[in-house]
Amino acid sequence: MISAVIRAGGDGEALGATIAALVPAVADGVLRDAVVVDEGGDAEIWEIADAAGTHYLKLSAGEDAWCRGAAAVKGPWLLLIAAGDLPEPAWAVAAERFIRKVKPGDVLGGARLTRSRSSAWGGLLRRLAPQSRVTSGVLVSKDLVLQGHLGRARLKRLAVALDHYGR
């Protein structure tokens, strides 16, 4: 099963939209649990996380959000996502299919959801950037994050779009 680590980013409305986009995967039994990691300690962010039934973590200065969130969730696979990012409904099916195909020893394996509606420049920059750059919309094993190897992950592209709230 998959757990979600959601970086709050200080925008309660965007956080609510991301959590709402993940609810169908919970209903389908694909998404096990979620944690909201908050750099700012905003009361609104805590209230949204609490109302949605997710865990809430306030980060200390210099603390890595993905690593701290990974330690707090139960699933062996993680969807790392930022508030405001909205995976298309088919993400859970694509994620399950990817996980089933991962070879047991491939601890550096992972997948990236594809940004939708990006500019030509943004698409070019993403193709030129190293694929191990960790941003929102990444599916990786929990062990990879906890062992500090997230930056070395070899990410395959999932044929699932990741849109952004408000665009």
C-alpha cells in the first residue's frame, strides 16, 4: 500500500484540493494513510489536516520534509506531493501497476507523475535536469527515503498527469 507525504506550503486552500484529489485512492484501498508536513506551523494547515484525518507534523528549521514525513507513515511506498498538486484520477492504478513491476532488489527505483499543461521551457528544463531531482509527484519506496538515498533515485515516468490547483 501507498502512503502520502504532503508538503503544506502554507496554502490551506491548495492543501484541501490535494487531499480531496487523493480521497478516491483511499476509498479504493490503494492509499493507506497520509501526513501533512508543515514548515510554518500554521493553525489553518493543522485544522485542514485534522479534519481530513491525516497526521500533522510541524517541521523544525532545517528538517527534511520528505524524510520526516516518511518516518511518520505506515506504507512501504510513498507518494511525495506538494499542496496544490493534483494527480489525475488514474494515478492510483498506474502506481499499483508500477509497484508490482519493481524488481525486489531495485531499492533506487521510483516513478514520477508527469506535469500537465507545462510551458515549452518548463518541459525542456525538466528533460535536461537530472531525473533524480526530487520534487512533488514522486512515487518511491519508504526505505529509499529513510536511508537517505532519495536524491539518487532512478525515476521512471508514469503516464499519469499531475496538474496544479488554480491553473
